[in-house]
Amino acid sequence: DTAVSQTPKYLVTQMGNDKSIKCEQNLGHDTMYWYKQDSKKFLKIMFSYNNKELIINETVPNRFSPKSPDKAHLNLHINSLELGDSAVYFCASSFTQAGEQFFGPGTRLTVL
Amino acid sequence: GEDVEQSLFLSVREGDSSVINCTYTDSSSTYLYWYKQEPGAGLQLLTYIFSNMDMKQDQRLTVLLNKKDKHLSLRIADTQTGDSAIYFCARDTGGGNKLTFGTGTQLKVEL
């Protein structure tokens, strides 16, 4: 069984649209994250939630809004998509705020 | 430059040892990590080292940490074609749960 899963795996959309990426973990972890990997493979944290509470919010445009309905889910909603949002988005989770992070398979977002 | 830097590419022959290097500027981390990313896949944690250690060995992997020079390395012994991937070093921040990743090193293993 997949520990950290993301849907969809691929997302192609037009500029200006609003889209969501979903993440679920079945590891019983308390902390979940969103990372963005750009075309040069540079990986940077965007958000982190612990027990449904936002604990890290990097300098991400407010068009990006994470939502954690429960500990096992952390979704990422993006409004008014721009070309520069094209990237691979990885979800991750950890047992505690300092624990090993397990990554999902990624969602490749392409904005046309 | 970036906080955590790595060389972009490394090419080795199968059976040789690979050494992937990483330098960082902020020495406040508790742990430093090595992740592997295969094509089209997520990141897989390979190993990690506590910041007060100098070396950690885990089967074919050896991690060396030089705190004075702020240098971390990953040695892969007997490199195999299945080791071809991008390798990222990462450090946690003082708070523990925010990882800052290096720029990644693409390892290519040739027959």
C-alpha cells in the first residue's frame, strides 16, 4: 500500500484556472508538508502542517492555499494559475515535527 | 548562492565508488540527510547523520561530516546502475521540521 499518495499524478491546465492537488498519508503521521520542485530540480518547502495547524508558510504567493481537513490529508489549492507555477509538487509526511519525512510520488503541474 | 550547494553531475563506472559532495553555510542543523530521487519518482531517504557525528556507515553508504568546513559527503561503494539517480543533501533548521535541500547531483553510472 502506498504510504503517501497524491492525486492527480499529472495536471495540465490553462493560465488563470483554479486547481487542487490532494495528498493523503496512511502512516498515522502528525506532520505533513508541501514542496515545489522546479525545472532545474531545485526543491523548496512551501507549507507544513502539524495536527491540522499551519506551522510553516514560506514566502509563497497567497494564490496557494493549503487545507488540512484532518491529520491524514493536506490538500493544495492554487488560484489563478500562472506559467511560473509549472513544477512538480511533492507532498510529504513525518511522525513528528523532527522525524524522517516520507515523500509522495509527486504531481507534475503544467500551466499552458 | 544557495544555502546548500552540490555539484550538478557525477559520472562513474559500475563497480567504482561514488563520492557526492555537499557544502552548506548555516551550521545550526540537528540532522543532515541524503535523499535519492529516481526519474519520475519522489524522494527516498537514504541515510542521515546527527550533527555531532563525523561519520556514519550503512552498508554501501558512508556519510562523512566535516563541521569545521561545513562539508557533507556521501560515498557509495561498488556503485551499480540502479544507483543512477539525483542525490540531494538536506539539512533541517533549528526548528527541526523544515528541510533545506541542496541543488541535487545527477549520478550517472556507466557500464
